[in-house]
Amino acid sequence: MKQYLIILFSALALSSCLREPGFKSEGPPYFSIVVQDGGELPVAELAPMSAQYTLDLGPNGYSAADNAPGHISRAVRFHVASNLRWKILPADGQEADWIRPFPAKGEKDGIFFFKTDRNIDPEHSRESLYQILVDDGSGVWKPLDGMLYVRQEKSGHFLEMSAARFNATAAAQTLRLRITANVDWTYSLSPMSEYATDNIDWITDLTVHPAGQQVDTLVFRLSENGGGIRGANIAVQYNQDGADRTDVVPLVQYPAAEVQLDGFPVNWQVRVPGNTFAATFPANGTIPPVSGAGMITFHNEAGKAADTQGNVKLDVSDNSPRATGVWPGDYCEFVASSPVSAGSVVKLMFATRSSGGGMKYWRLEYRDGQTWKVAGRSYTDPAVPDPAGDPVVYTHMMYPNNVNTLVETVVIYTEHTDQVEFRFICAANSRVNGGSVAAPGTGTWRISVNTANAADAYQPSISIVAAGSEPPVPAMLTVSPWFLTFESSSAVAKTFQVTSDQNFTVTPEQSWIHVSPAAEYAGENVDITVTCDDNPLQQIREGYITVIAGITRRQIAVIQAGGSGGTP
């Protein structure tokens, strides 16, 4: 239903058909306003404008942007229908520094709204009162009886930083970290042990930070890096709601040249014809690289909610690979098919965005050995559940439509790994423009580029920043046999043989399987003894033993019969 603020004027109140250069009023004077809340339809009907209209705002800033990122919201629109000139002025004649009507004046039909800054005051709301004046062309401005009252809520305690991580090139440069807070805070710099950085003499702190300053910009000058990768941690300490907190922003400076390993770098291109996902589900969409060995693949979660509307599909729009109907658990996988060794520093870069109805929370992970780990800093939103009902854990928050999210992460491998795998996972069914959905909708997610018109800007890539301590050479590893069978309560041990040219380890994946020895030097035909606990279940159970030599892995299946007197 429409929400009207109506002011009707009698033809006797204002003269009609009066003219002055650049403006004329025709017919009986009239002026009305329809208030629109940001959606497609105006909100509920209000009393005539002779009464006061109250616009309640949250602590965010408000602007004309339809989908601005961060703490900027789309302002409420006031649609004017009139044959008069009009202007909006503070009722007390004093301009406030936090709110501005835009435009502050107009002729005949038009639209205006209130631009407001973010309110970071944790203790006080704020308000401003405006009047509307009209002129029929005679040059006499007459105020309307109704007033516009704008009230903005106070903010909770918070501290926010403009970046979660800095990845800097080898060139000398200046980095800026803007901190917006309504709590007192301090900061410190320290070497990053992950990159064996001994000191921070390559960083000059240029910050001017007055005591008690809450909103400030930290400024750091980095010298040119003539050696290997180096890093530092920027630690920001503050107290929020009685709890001491420390937020750490990693600062990593790359060497002048990336390491050249076989198969790296892997580069892809999007926004070019031909590089797109497959047309329909359930076929997985793939994008081959333009250099190196690897693939980008989109996977849909097997437990995806029923697609009753036929929204789920993979296609291309504007030459950008796109997935529609994304659901929690769906993920896009970036793979470099070549192995890396422990200690390797690997970098992934790509750009992405979602539509307004697309999913908001995403998590980037990488496989280190056989373990999936979060890539970069993670966050938790206690108000949003993940598929298991726990607070969602995410690394990247998406913004709608044409606002790109740039993903650039560096990870350090602790284990030899047979290939580099990253996956960008939809973590919750919370939509970018608010609310959630019960089944896949028409919202989209896509791989994009940094700018709308540059086909070569911020293309997806996987590269090596630093090589590990050992070359990732595959082992000559064989196991025999590939599976072992056991009775439900047999105490008889069985063996399998391992042949390897590298030292290897043997690890049972289930607690009821036991092996000896668990590690061995390389040799020929090493016998591994296997025993099993009694099976307490009636049904057969299956487990696995993993043999690892360097980056090479083999698995032996262990099958045990069910017990006749066991639990069903």
C-alpha cells in the first residue's frame, strides 16, 4: 500500500499561472509526497502532511547507492508530485554536520532523500527537524504545515578495520589501515614467525596517533624487498563490552619474483568468450587454464534443497561464469594439478560477486596434505546459522550486484601435498539483500574481474611465492594387497607389503584398526601387521589404512564381518 504525505492547496491560497524566468506554475497549485522504503513498492499510507512525519534510521550511513558495501544503506526516497518550486531547510535554521537533504531544492515533480553519516556514538541517538517551503513562481516562499523529523539510532561498541590482510609486492610502497571505532585502542607491530622473519626494520611507522583518538589511519612505509618473502603482524588491542580483544592483520611482502616450479603458475581467464561453466546441472561446470595445469570446477552439494522452481543452473552472463540457485555446501574449486612440498607458500587470486538475492557468507579453504584448512582469517556471525545450526564461519562477505569481492590469499603448507586445491564454499543461506531462502532461488554467484570492462584485470591464478624445503618428488610407492578381510572376532593378524623409495608412514583411519610398525624407512617389501578389535555390530564394517611417502598416498581397505550377537 502506498504511503502518502499529502498537502493540497486551494487555488485561493496561491495564485496560479504566475511566471518568472526559468519557472512557471500551471493550474491550481498542488504538492504531495509518496515515501518509498527502498523496495519496489511504497510503504503503508500515512496521515496528511499537516502532521509530522518521522523517519527512523539505524546507525548505518545512508546514501543514494542501491547496493553500497560496508555500513552504507540505501536511503528512503521521497517522491514529490507538484507544480511548484520547493526546498527543504532545517527547521531551526542550523545545518547539521551529519545529515544533508539531497537535492535540497527542486521544481515540480522530483525525488529527494537524506544523506546521513554513520552514527558511531555508543551513548546517544541524534535527530534533526526539517520544513518544506514552496513557491508558485512569485518569489514568495511559504512553509508547509507538516515537518520531516529524522532520528538516527546510537551505535553499539565496535572496532572495524579497512583491511583484514595486506599482500604487498616487492616494490617500496605505503600501506594505510583505517580504523573506525567508538572504543579506545592501541596497536603494535611484530615479526611474523610463519615466514621466519627476524625483524621489522623494513617497515617504517608513519602514523600520527593522538592519545584517545578513536577513528584514525595507520600508515606504514615498506622498503623494497630484495630477498625472500617476509611478514609482520599488526595487532590492534581494545576492550569491547568488558572483554579484552586483539585483532591481528597480517602484512606479507612478496619477493621480487615468484618461484618457478613445474606446473606453476596456473592462470585462467574469464570475461572472454568460451570460458564458462557448463550449461545445466547436474553436470559440473569447468574452466580450463590458459597456462599451467589445473581446472576451475563448480560443485553442487548433494544435499541441496529441492529445486521446485527450476532455478538451479550453471551458465554465463557477460562472459562471467555464473551459478544460479547456490545453496549452502555448494562450492567452486580452484585446482593446480602439480604437487607442492611442505613449507611452500602458495597464492590464490580471483574476483567474485553475488546478485542481491545471492548468498552472502562464503568460506575459503585449502587442502594441506589430507586436511582441509581455512585459508586466511575467519569470522563468525552468531546471528546466522550454518547448515548444522551452528554460528556461520566465513572468510568473505559478499555484496550485491556490481560490487566485486577481491580474494587474494597466501597459505603455507605444512605437509607435502599431491596437488593444490582451494574451495570457495557457500556457508549459509543468508541472502545479500537480507533474509534467507528455504530453497534455491534466482540469486546468482559468479567469477568476475576487478573492473567491469577490463578483460585482463585480476584474473584467477595460483602461483608459488616461496618453495618448500624439499622438492615435491612423487615416491615410488606400492602396496599389496589393496584390501584385507577379517572375521568379526578373529585374533588372527594379517599383513600387507609396502615398497617405497622414500620413508613412509602407515596410519589407520579408524580406531578399531591397529598397525605395526606405524613408520618405516624406505626399503623393499616391508611387512605391515594389521589387527582389528572385535566387531560389536551385526553388519559388516569398513575402514581404511593410509600409507604416505612424501606427497604420494595409497589406501588399503579393511573389511570386517559383522558379529552374530552384535548390536543391529
